[in-house]
Amino acid sequence: MAKNKKKKQKFGVMFSPNSPTQAQNTQASNSIGRYLFVGAGLGGYMGYFFSPSEELGTELSFSGPIFLGIVIMVGYLIYMMFFRKPRPAAKQFVIEALFTGGLAMAFLIALEFRRLIYVSNGRMMTFVYGLAIGLALGVGMYIRDQITA
């Protein structure tokens, strides 16, 4: 005969120790909505509060975003090699670093075009453009999370 385990009472409700309602979900939610919300917030902020500097005019400069993308790739590789435990396979963290740095570089390059949109179409279109590239960033973050999972 099997022993009956004692039932625990929480908040006035009786639960068995093996009850499926007691199980806690410890995995992070990979909902795309979370990534879209964060991306839209970042892009919307970057679009709405943008105003071009008078000294620079409407010239575009891609050297800064490319340099920052490379710095992000190298920083991510250093983080993965020295600070992340357990360390993934070398191929996996190189792919993650390239994807993360490439995503950051694409986002920063897209932000460079805000100046042209602001000058030609005004603040509202700059906000819509920032929102769109933010949503694209959110989709990229979701895809990156699905690749690494």
C-alpha cells in the first residue's frame, strides 16, 4: 500500500506536494511581445527626441556605428570567454557575438538616417521611422534568443 503524503495548505487551499498546480515555471518567457515592446520603446525614444546638430548638417557618417558594432562584437567575445559560466562551445559564442554585433551595427546605421528623415519630413515621421527600426531590433533580439536557446 502506498503512503498518502500530507497535503499542505497555502492561502486557505489544500495542495498535494505533487500537485501540478504547485509546479513553478523557472524558464524565462521567450515571448516576442516582450522584445517588440522593448525595441519599440528604444526606437520611439530615439526617433521622437532626435534633433540634428546644427554643426553637422545632413551628412551621414557610418564610421562610428561600424566601429561601435566591432567593439560590441569584441566585448561580447571577451564576456563569453571569461565571465560566462558554463562556457558554450567556441563556434556557438562566435556566432552569438557576430549576430549581436551585427544587430547592434545595423541598428546604429539605421539611426544615422534619422537626420535625413527629420530634415525632409519632420519630427512625426522621425518618430515613426524610429519606431519601425525599434520593432525590427525587437524581432532581431527575438531571433537571436531563439538561435541561442
